Amino acid sequence: MLFPPLLNAALSREWEKLEALLTMNEPDLKRWYTIFSTQRFATIGKDPAIARTLLIELAQNDELREAVSGLWRQHIWAPMVERLQQWQKDGVIRKEVDIEALARVIHCMN
């Protein structure tokens, strides 16, 4: 199976880097999103074949998707939602905005 080597060699390290980007305290949402997206695309650009293979495997392999989901929630989803919620509390994001929907939009665009 593809998961153990990817998990130990690259996936966890890359997601920890993304988590650091997601939790950084930038002065505004636009700058935060620009830095996050730029770094995310640079990471994918380093080895597009691995990124493509991983995405295909995640789409087709239920066992891999289940194995990765906990790490994804820990390193990507939760930090993103927490950061957006903090901005909402600080008034950067309007109170009526559904933060989880905004997080899904940001994630889908990346």
C-alpha cells in the first residue's frame, strides 16, 4: 500500500508545514490567503507527479482516504477553521459568514 511510505516520508512533514502557514498571524485575510496559496502551489510544484498520484489514490482508495483523514483534520482542517474563527471574533470576517463554508471554499481552491 502507498500510505505508510508517503506518510512517513513526505505527507506528515508537508502537512505540518501547511499547518504552520494556516496558523500564522498575518494582519489580514488577503495576505494570509496569498501566502498560504503561494506556498501550497510551490509545494505541489516541487513534485507534481507525487501530488497527482496522491490525489488519484485519495479519490479511488477508501482505505487510504480513511487513513489520511485524521491527519488532514489535525494539520489542515482544524487549524484553518480555528484561524478563520479567530478573525471572525476579531471582526476581520463578518459575524454572519459561515466559517466552515468559507474554509471549504478556501480548501477547494487549494
